[in-house]
Amino acid sequence: MTMISEPDAPAIELGEREKAPGRPSRARTIGVVAVGAALVTFVNVTAAVYLYRGVNDLKTVEARLEQLGQFEQRIGARIDTVNNGFQSRFETLDRQLQANFGQINGNIARLEQGQPIAASEPAPSAPEPTMTDNTTVADASAADESGAGDAQRSFRRKVAPPGPNPSYQRIQQPDGKVYYKKIN
């Protein structure tokens, strides 16, 4: 093989051809890609760690919310028990008040007729109901009526007995408020 060369033409070296202006070397390109991949990997690992922590926090909050629901049910049941107790007490006080009004009206009627009033006569009153954990309004009212009937029989003047056993219907509003409606 024969090679023709001109003495005036400069020889081109292979190393200069790769370093053409505006074109980076392969080693430099591989280095930039490797640094970019390492940066993306670091960001992904960091995001995975924060996502893992977030999932664990979410599980913890869900567990606490379940406990809160159970707590709310227990509190609701206790409030219902207390409400029933208060309603029973109010019914007892109402019966006692009605009995006292009946006694006062009887004494006024005796005074109008000119009969003396016995000062030592005991004032009739309904006995206090005994409350248990399982007492409902109907049970408490039934227990109160047995004692109130004896007190009303001691009057000479007839006083209208209380109506049928009142029951209460629990009504819960969407906003969480609870109302009790008396049902006859």
C-alpha cells in the first residue's frame, strides 16, 4: 500500500479529532450522567424515608381515632345513664311537690270548714328511688309510683293521681346534641 502525502499539508492527529470544539469528551459525559443518577437516587431515598414515616404516623393516628370512637361510646352511655337518673329525680321531686300542694290544698279546705289542722301530722312524701346501674326511666318511674300511691291515699281530699308512666325518647341531632322527648 502506498501512501501519498503532500509535504505542505499538516498531518492530522487522531487525538485532536476527538477534541473537536463544542463537543465534550466521553469521560466527562459519563461523569455528569453518574452524578445526576446519584442525585436522583438520593432524592428518591429521602422521599421514601419521609413517605415511610408518614405512613407510620397515619397508622398511629388511625389507631388513636378507633380508641376515640370507643371512648365516645362509653361516655355516651354514661351520659345516658346520668340523664335517666336526673329525669327520674325530677319526676320524684315533681311527685313530692304535687303531694305537698295536695296537702296544702287539703289544709286550706279544712281551715275554710273550721276544722283544726293537726301540727304533728307528717307530710307525705315519695320515697327516694334506689338507683342501680341498669335502671331505666320506666323502672325508676314504676318504683316511684308505688311509694307515691301510699302517700296520696292518706289525704281526705282526692288529688288527681299522676298520669301513666312517662317514657322518654332519645333524639340525637346530626350536630351531636341529644334531646329527650316525653312520650305518653
